[in-house]
Amino acid sequence: MEIDLAGAVIALDGETNSIVDAVTAALRANGGHIVEGAPTPATDILLVSCPLRPGTKTGDPRSLYADARKAAVAMTERGGRIVFLISAIAGMPMRRHPRFSMENASILAGMRALAMEFGPKILVNAVGFGVVEDDAIVSGDRAMLSHTPVGRAGSVEEAVAAVLFFCDPLNSYTTGQMLGVDGGWAAGYGRNF
């Protein structure tokens, strides 16, 4: 996917994985400039990368919210975007993973609160990943695949395209949303968990 970032300054907060690595490579390829360290008033896009596999601890959602809010305050004068990379479980809890479900739902609620507080200057959205595979599972739980209407795991490239949608300057009217990149898992196909 091609977008025109025209030198946009991009900061990353959180963990790295093959999706994050591919997203930062795509943002660079589209004219973005990735910077190290905390977001500053010069930051145009903040990526907030959360753990994507059940069984991993997401950290304190209140602390994550506070860090993202601090970044939004710094970005307010110029405007910008904050994109959370979270698990699709944020919008549809999994009985097998109650704590991970609750933590992600809290992050999703915090993202929406930030969208309400900082709009229209800052657009705040999330991409909720189902099962995404590289050489191994990067996000999700393999059990999700039996309830995924498209019948397969997603690719890292498909995950990247969704993040680029929220970073695209032409997308100027979407905020407070989670785009589920989960092969239809959240639609409820044959759910028995």
C-alpha cells in the first residue's frame, strides 16, 4: 500500500515484533521518519504497540493510557495521529484468556477516550489483530482459526496495510475506531469459547 507521509515524524512506544518491524519499514518506504525516544511536539504519528499474543502481559492499561495521553498533549498544537496495535480480543473477549481480554478491552476504552478528548487535532485509532503468522504466530491464539470465516491466518503484509490506512493523510475523518484485522473472527463464526 502506498501513502504519502512527506517526511512525517513517527515515534514508537511499546514492544517490537515482526508486525511492528514491517510497519516501520513501510512507513519509512512511504516517506516517514522514525525517531527514537518519547514523542515530542514534532511527532506526527505515534504507534503504541501492545502485546498481541494471549499469555503475555500487556502491562498496566492505566500507565499505557497516561503515556499515550502525555504524547497527545505534546502533539496537540500541530495535530497528528496515534495508532494502537492491539489484539482483536479487545473487542471480543476469549474465555480461554480472561485477563488478556480484560487488559485489551481496557486499552481499547482508553483509546476511545483519547479520541474524544483530543479530536479534532489528534486522530486516535486502533488495529485489532487476530491470528497473524510470519514464520510463527505473531498475534492471536491458534484456536481462533477454527472460528475465522476466511479459514486462515493473516499475513504480516495484511496487518501492515491496516496500520497504513490509519496513518494515511487522506484518512482524515476516522477516529476512535478499532479496525479488526482478524479474518472475520469477531463476527462470531461458530464460536464455542
